[in-house]
Amino acid sequence: MLGEQYISSRINEERLTKNEIDVLQWEENVHREDMTIFEKTMRLEKLIHGTHGIEKISVRKLGTVSGLSTADAQRYLAIIKYKVKHKTDILIKAIEEGKITSLQKCAALAQLEPEDLKAKLEGRPTKQSLTARKPVIKISKEADVDIMKRIIEAATKEFKAEEVLESLDLNKSKDLNEAFNLLVTFLKDEKN
């Protein structure tokens, strides 16, 4: 071990439980510089299942068991609970594949709904970002609704933006306005 004369170790006479082994493995590996966010997340998930369980774990309990700061415990817990809450491992796979390398960004992405997360990972605008913007264009009440509807449908088909219209009724002028503005936003985001 790199020229050391003494190596500190702990010898236990009784056999360790699986939970104790998980805690010891975490303590041994947590300070490795090359340990990825994915590896830490998987280790922490194992640690959580072995101690309090995913339903009963809190940020404070995770911090105590793992030695993580409250902020980091909250971030890892958000990532781990995402899989359970949404019944999808899309976030974990993205972390494993190296698409996300920042713990803060991982935790922020864990706040998104699965379809928004998938869009974000693919570089597409999310429904949340599309609906959060102010209207750019207001269609006049005197405008021919059928013609506006046809224009919007044609543009959406041309630019493969069908998801923009998913929950809208183009027979209503309010939804027609929203659809037009969502389409404009979608095209702006595509351009960037």
C-alpha cells in the first residue's frame, strides 16, 4: 500500500450483518476520487434499503448514516426516490451513461416529470418550458378559426411538433392562441 509500514484495520470477532457490511463499504469507498455519481447513488441506494428503507429514510437519517452533508444527502435522495416515485430508471440510466455529471444538475432534473426529463436529455424543449413563457402572438377574435386551425396543424406536422398540441382543443380560441404561441416557442427552441 504505497510504502506504508502500518495499515489501520478493524478486526471483528463476530460476523457482520449485511447492513453493517454496506455501511463499511460506503465508508471505505466514499472518499475515492474516481467514484462516479452513479456508483455513489447505487451504493447509497443499497445502504438505504439495508438501513431505514426507501419509504422511511429522511435527508437527516441519510446524512447521519452516510456522513454526507445535508445538501448532498438531499440531492442523492431526490435521485434515488425519483425511480421509486415515477417507476422509471431514466434518470439513473442517464447518470450511468455519463449524460449528467453534476450532482446538482442530477437533483434538479429529478424534479421534472418523466416526459420532461426525457425531452431535456434529448435536447428538446420540455412541456414545462413551453407553457411557462408569455404569449408572443394573440390571434384576433375576428380571425377565421378554421383557417388558423389548419395553419397550426400544418406547421405542427411539418416541424414534427405534435406533442405541442396534445392537450389542446383547437376549436376553442383560448387553446388556439396557446397552440400558436407554443408552436412559436417550440420553433425558437429548435432553432437554438
